[in-house]
Amino acid sequence: MGEWLVSIAGTPQGAQLATILALVSALAHAIFGALQKGRYDPWLTRGAIDGWLAVLSAPIALFVVPWPDLGMALLLVGAIAVHFAYKVTMALAYERAAYTVVYPVVRGTGPLVTVIAASAFFGEHFTGVQWIGVACLSGGILLLAVRNISEETLDPRTLKLGLMWAAVGGLLVALYTTYDAYAIRQSPDPFTFLAWFFFVTAIDFTVLGVVRYRRMGQDLELGPLIRKGFIGALIAWVSFGGVLLATRLDSVGEAAVLRETSVVFAALIGWFILGEKVGPRRLFLMCLVALGAVIVEMGG
């Protein structure tokens, strides 16, 4: 399977599969993001997800795929550092501002910076039409954040701190997307990299979650948290694994842009499943995001 994926990288067939993987990743990431919203501390929620990721990935990494050589091991160390910084930043943002504010800021900033980074590091250059698409998509996402900010009741200082961490999170999304794309392209078998990636990058927040739980000094109903972590781990394999494979098969920038249609999927989930009100302005911005993705995909 891994050899076949490598063989179609850079071909029309690979580009088509990359588009499908990026869109599936977007849907999965919308669900993944919603799981981190709720009554539990964001550090505990992420710790539960990472705990299950480590448990589920360990047998595959340790006993199924080859162990990493020195080069891959060094790349995995870098991935641990980048993703740890991202997860800390997201936890700090979710502590201070609502999910509906944090998520669009992060997702709107990420693709714009990723496209620039992909141009610098991979020689991928968007056409003028594609840049219009990026502007529509990122602009639509950030305007969603502005709309949601207007409904916030937090004090200004707390809100500003939340937005600051969200913006840093967006930059780290661009950093880890670019870094992970480079790392997976160095591996002869992308599935070997994925197995070890999910195992080693999940250990840090598993430990942090346990330490934080012990220091909280209060009884929590752990059953729902553990179930949420298990579901989140399965979704993470689809979400992060899908976009990593997409960057291995085709353009890093296009995969990053298509994945950010997750905000549209998140809004649709809220609308049709959770019964949330969308309203004409939010519906227009969702259409703008979707239009931007279409322009990027068709304008290449």
C-alpha cells in the first residue's frame, strides 16, 4: 500500500486522491475540534485523546512497521517539539476564549502562512487565481471569528489573550503542516512514519493530562472523558493521517487550504445535528470559504 502511494505521488491520480483525503480530513477535523469543546478542562481532554492515540498506535509502531532509522528518528524528535508547542498553545487559547472564537482564528491563519511556506520550502507556487481563492477562504474564516467575537461576553483582557494564543496556534499549524509534509516525504513508507508519528507525539500530553488531573484535587466523572478520548483518537488518525498523506501525494498548499473547509463542516454539524442557528451572514461566510477552496482547486 505504501509503495503504491509513493508511486502515484505527483501524478493526476495522486492529485485526485490527495483532494479526497484532504476533504475527508477536513470533515474529521471539524468533529475532532468539537470534541475538545465541553465541560472538561482542555488539557485533560487533549490528554485523554493522546493517551488513546499512544495506546492504539504503540502495537503498530513497535511490532508491525519497521523501527525508524537515525534520520527518521531525528525527524520524529522535531515533530514532537512542534506538535507539543501547538497543543500547549491550543490549550491556553481554549482556556481563555470560546471554541467558536479560537477555532476560526487558528484555521484562518494557518492556510495563508502554509501556502507561503510551501512556496519557500517546496517550490510550490500558486497562480493569481489560486491566491484569490486563498483570500476568500482565509478571509471568510477570519470574518466568522469576528462575528463570533461580537457575541462574546468575556472581559477584553481575557479575550485578547485568547485571540493572541489562537493567532500563535495558526502560525504553528502552518509550521507543523510544512514540517510534517517534509518529514513524511523523507520516509520510504508513509505508513511507517504515520505509525511512529502518532505514537511518539502523543506521549507528552498523556503525561501532562495525568499530572494535571492529580493536581486538580477534585473528583471528575472519568467515564465520559475516557470515551471522548477514544473517539477523538480514532478521528485523529483520519484527520491528521489524511492530510499528511495528501501532502505526500500532491501540493502541500492545496492540501492545507482544502483541509480548512473544516470550518464549513463544523458549521453544518452545528446546524443540522446540534440544532444551532446559522443566520444569513454566517451562511454567506460559509459559502465564501467553500468558494475559496473551489477556486484554489480549480485555479491550479
